[in-house]
Amino acid sequence: MKMQNSIPVRYVKMLKREFKGYNSKSFLSDVIAGITVGAVALPLALAFGASSVPNEYATIGITAGLITAILAGIITGLLGGAGFQISGPTGTMSVILFGLIAGEYGFTGLFAAVLVAGIIRLICGIFDLGKLIKYIPKPVVTGFTAGIALIIAFGQTGNFFGVTLNGATTVEKLTYFFTNELSNISLPAILCSLGVILLMVFYPKKIAKYIPGSLGALIVGTAVVAVFSIDVLVIKDNGEIPRSLMNTMHLNLGNINLKMLIDVLGPAFSIAMLCMIETLLCGTCASKMKKEEFYPSIELVAQGIANLVIPFFGGVPSTAALARTSVAIRAGGKTRIAGVFHSLFLLACMFILSGAIGLVPFSALAGVLIVTAYRMNDWGQIKCYFGGKMWGAIAQFLTTMIVTVLVDLTYAVICGIVVAFVLYGANMLKLGKRREKLAIKKEIDGDNASLSVSGVCFFANSDKLLTITSGLENAKSVEIDLGNLVYADYTACETLAEVYNDLKEFGATVTFCNVPDTTKATVKRIGVEI
């Protein structure tokens, strides 16, 4: 690796650009954004922490969620590959972590897996493997997210109905519920969950400017249960939330042996890969929102370092979270200082509000997670797949979603990619000899530009289309000739739509010409005017 391209050098250059012109007004914006995203992160840290462990260990899990959000926000925030990333616990990990705790090594195995996953991410960052994210097609990502959402929602069946479920997987828990617990469901728990869900759905936008819907619904649900002494299970029934950054259970290297490390290597790899995918997708999406560059390798190194530290305090895996990151951006966050203040806000909540947190009902947390799971889905994309009868995208989406729910999260992504490559191969066979490499030609004449895209464009090379916008910031009109575009899959068409929208934002009039019939229908459905 050349010195001028080393991660430390790139990190310093990034910081210089990020803090150029930084002043007291920017600092105040960061403080406000940090507190705002902290208010959003608080109920999610509680909910995701609780969903990662069996109910009897709820206080350990909830404390782990808070510790993770605090440490990740500071460490990853300061060292990360962008000034806008907000990291913490996410729902993606709940299934894997639940299985680890129920396994042979319990919490020690969980913390060992988090440590190994941190090492894997650190190595991936050092060797610049973040660029592999481009090989994951958009329908696979959408299917994976939908699968995770289903796991999170169905995983709250026990808390929603006020019963205790046995089983390591979602299917096992649901089976146990229908065969053993139907007669034991609690009406107060159901009403509490439904009340929180309805509050979040119909939460007034004016109030949401000051108190996020998830936090407001959680406060109201907790207050109603406490004031009227409603008989539902609350967090403190399983122990007190400690006022400390050191969890009751945490990593002790003396308890780890070689056999344990070998046994947890599989789950650790899954944690690392899933966290990498979620982090890099978050960075890619957020960089478009903020119009700032994202450095995947630096981000992975930061995530690796954070996850080497977190288990020694008793935390769970952390990853960048798009929901929290987008809140920070919309709230006016200027730099990574916003992430630090988000953590300081959570730290204050841990020390000041631990008693109140103990009063939160599990059924209220279930309501928050169910709504969060629903909102995780990219419903616009899903509607586009099925409404437009895009069979290739539908196949990738359904395969990934089903395998995520019924088999394994890591295998799901692999299966989705395999389906994508099979479909690509089948289309290449149809093309016969017409398999030209993707080529982009650009001609600029004053305020006008003409471009031509030729060859085969699919999910693995569609990122090259993004180079079209370079140098066209001041163009008044842009013509894009697709006459020699032999093949374009859904991801390629979506990237074309992204190029189209970027050029429109520059103020240019964009015209597509000679669009192949096979591409025209897909591009139109995505929202491009032809």
C-alpha cells in the first residue's frame, strides 16, 4: 500500500475537508443534531438490546444495547470514514446473538464472537475489501432487509402477547406459541403493544420535532402502565439497570480458550459480514443524502476497532445505522461531533434515567420494534418489483428474504447473489456474441454534453455509470445515448435513475435517446422520463 494512499493519510485529509470553516454555529448544529438522534437512539438501544437476549437476561441485554450505542457513537464516530455515520446496536444481530447466548458458552461465547468479528472487520478495512459491496444487487439488499424486518417483528410475538416462548429460531418460537401458549396470552400486554404501535403510527408531526415518535410512545406506554398498575412484565422485574459503563457480564480474556474461538468462528464471521454490509450500505446511502464522500476502508477499520473495545465493557456488535444516520443529517449535523453528542446524551440517560428505564414494559418495547421493522422495508422498491412484474428482481428479493427468515442471514445474501449471477448468465447466453464490456463516452461542448453508454451493464459494474456526472455540474443540457446498451439489469437501471436525478439537481435538462425496449420499461417504472 503506498504511503500517500494509506488509511491514516486518507483519514487526515478527510478530517481537514470535513472541518474546513468549522465555527461555533456549526458546533451548535452538531450539538442539536446529536441530542436529536440520541433521543431516537435511546428506545432503539433498549429495544434491540432486549431482543438480543432471553427475557431473563433482559437487563444485561438492555445495558449492553446502551453501552454499545455510547461507545460506538464515540469510537466509530471519531474514527469513521464519514462525518455523518451514527453507529450502535441494530436488529440484524438479534437472531445470531440470541443463539450464541443459548449455546454452550453463553455470554462468554457472545463476547468472544464480537471480538473475533471486530478483528475480521479490521482486517477487511486494512485490505480495502469494502469495495466488494458493489457486488450485492439492490433486490438482494431489499430482500435481506425485508427478511430481517420479519425476524424482528415475529421475534416479538412473546412480548406482544405477554408470554414466554422457547426456541432458538423464529420458526421454533412461533411453533411453540401456537402449540403451547395460546391459552396464556395477556390482554393487558396486547393492549399495551397495540397502544404503542398506534401512537407511533399517528404521532403528531409537530411534537415529533421535539420528541421522536418512538420515544414519545415508549414514555406514554410506560406512564400508563405505571400509573394504573397494569399487570404486565416490565424491565425491572428481571433486575435493575446498572448506572455504569461496565455491564454485569463482560469479556474476560481468561475465560476464552482455543476450542471456544474455533466454535464461535462461524457466528463471528456472520456478524462481521452482516455488519459490514449494513455499515457500507448505510454509508453509501447517507453519502448521497449529504452529498459528501464516504471512505469504506476507513469506516471498516473504525468499526473493527470499536468492536474490539465494546465486548470488554459487555456490549453487543455495533454497526452504522441508516435510520439514526439519516436523522442526524436531517437534524442539521455538520460533522462527526454530532455522533459524539449522541453518545453523551445516552450516557446521561443511563446515569440519570436508569430507574425510569426499569419501568418500561416489554410489551411497549415490542410495539416499538414492530413499527421499526415495518419502516425498515423499502416499500417503494418492493412495489416497483411486483407492480412492474420485474421477475428477475422478484426472484432475487424473494430468495433472499425467505432464506433470511428460514435458514441463515449470511447464506441469504450468498443465495441472493447466486440467483443474480444465474439470471445474468442466462441473459448473456441469450445475447450470444453481443457481450461487449461497459463503455462510457463523454463529449462536452460549452453548456451542452452528449454521452453514450454501450455494452453490458449489471450490478457488478453499474457503479461506473456514476462517473457520468463528473464535470457536468454546470451543464445546461445533457443527452444520453443508450442505443448501444446491450443489456441492463434492475440495479443498472436504478443507477441510471440516480444519474438522471443528480443531473437534474445540477439544473440540466436531461434527454435519453435510442433507449432499448428491454431497458425502457424498467427505467420508466423507476421514475426516469424518456
